[in-house]
Amino acid sequence: MEYKNNYSIISLIVSHNPPDSIYKLITQLIKISYKIIIIDSSNIETYQKMINYFKNNNNIIFVHEIKDYGLGNALNSGIKIAKEFCFDFLLIMEDDSFFDVMNINNIISEFVKIYSSNDVLYLSDNNIKSHEKFINIKTYIGSNSGIIISSKLIKEIEFRSDFFMDQIDIDFQYNIKKLGGNIIITRDKIIGRLPIGRENKNNINTISIFRFYLLTRNTIRLFLEKKVTIKSLIYIPAYFVKGLMSKQSFHYLLIALFNGIIDGIKNNLGITKTLKFFRTDLK
């Protein structure tokens, strides 16, 4: 890839009833982005508030999904829009993230000198002990935020929409490696994250029951497709125990566990009957 000082960046945010910090994130992205695409499935009041706040910026493209079809579907919708423009890199951010540092173009400039256009760069939310500024990760990174993808690669991949949300990152990284690419992460902390999507009860940090169902179902599916090892299955009993320790309903946890295993084995994915049971807004 040709080295240059400034790269054209399109930023993509997937949003669902976001925290107030999303205004900080969008304001930060305005400074570095050629276009910002926001795929939002919030209630109409939240969506309209965002539009009104940034109504004077013509470089922001808002798309309101009246129904939440999941993270994978929203990411693919945003990528489809991005493909209509000429750009060098796509930067994917989730609505609970923000930047600690803003030297993204400098980071990209250094990255492309070493790595190919088939490699994906993750912006770290932690400082990592390493002599290398960019670290080649051999396993998987559990994140869908702070991802920098070349325009060349974005034409060849898509995110797994039938997973709805959890484990989409693992499937995506598997496909990158299958294409001959590498998963790279910055040594230095670049972004911050809010603990959105997690529950903290009795000092136990866990996930909601609908996400436990998705974690179970999608992990089972990945294992059967030989995309993860048997070690990955340990997350299922671990989050079951965490759910019990945080006083989540034993009955609902069993429903999520049992149906997650069955649906994963049967390849029954997407917005299933069980997912609608736990997420009544999807009915």
C-alpha cells in the first residue's frame, strides 16, 4: 500500500439507545472522518435528538432502523453505504466507546508501512506490555469497536448477521485469517469503553440473560464449525455461574442455556423464538 501522510477515513457507528457519551464520540470522529455513517435502532425520540444535535453537519449520514435486526445486520448496512464512496479506511466504533488520543492518521501511517491491506487493526482499550507498537494477535479479540479496515478488504468481507450480536467479532476475525490477513492491535491505549451491556449485581460483573443465550448459541455454532477450540466453551458455564452469583433467575438461565445449546447445534440462528422471549421489543 502506498504510504502517505493523510488517509481518507469513513467512520461507522452502530447505535441502540446509546449513552450520552455518543455525542463526544461523534464530535471526535468529525475531526478525522470524511464521512460518518450512523446506523441507529433507538426509539424515535433518541434518534431524533441525535439528528437535531448534528443537523448542520452534512458529512453525517443517519439511518434509522425502526426494528433492531442486530449488530451484524447494522454493520453490513453501514458497509454497504460506505462502498458508495471512495475512501482508504473504514473505522468501526460502537456507541459506548470514545477516543483517549486522536492521532489516528499517524497510527494508520505507521501501520501501513509494516502490514498489508488484508490485515485488520484494532485500537486497544488497554495498555499492553510489549516492545512492538503493533502486536500480531494469534487468538481472538473480544471487541467490535475500534476496528480499522482497508477499503480493499471491506469489499471482500461481511459480518455475520445471523449471530445477532455476541461472537460476531470471533467469526469476523476467523474470516480475516482465512483470507490470509492478520489481526493486529495497538500496544498503546487509544480508546475508552463504558461497561454497557453488562450487569453488576452483588459485585459480580456479568451479562444479561438474552446475551447469555446468544453467547451460548453462537459459541456452540462456532465450535461445531471448527472456528474455535473446545476451550471457548468454558465461557458458557462461567457466565451461567456468574448469573447465579449475581441473583439472575435460575429458571431463565436454564431456559437460555438449554435453548442456546439446542439452537446452536441445529443451526437455528437469527431472531429466534427464545431471543424474542428475552427481548420482547423484537416481537
